[in-house]
Amino acid sequence: MLSSLELPAARLVPALAGFNLGVELGQLAIVALAWPLLNALGRTAGGPRLVAVFNGAIGGLGVFWLVTRLLS
């Protein structure tokens, strides 16, 4: 897949590092937005149950993606 870009060998490592850095920064941005919201939600009356449902949904989505990629 990455070889289809036909990057020179000298640019392969910086391109891969830049891509991975971008992915990690994106994940950190999502966590930075979700953390305060889920923390505030956890302090409401029905919050802990909703937080558990959200956690289960996120975990289920991760398992779904894992299985579909393993089977493809």
C-alpha cells in the first residue's frame, strides 16, 4: 500500500512518521474533547450508567472493526 506512493527511500521514514504522528494527535484530540464531557456526565444522576453504555458501544465498535479486518 505505502509502496504504491513510490516515495524515494529518503522520504519514506518521514512520511510514515508524519502519518503516525497525525493519527496519534487526532486520537488525543478526540480524547481531550470526550474526557470532560464524560466526566461531567458521570456526575449526573443516571450518568454512570450512560458512561458504561458509551464505553460498551466504543468497545463493541472496536471489536467489530477488528473482526471485519481479520476476515477481509
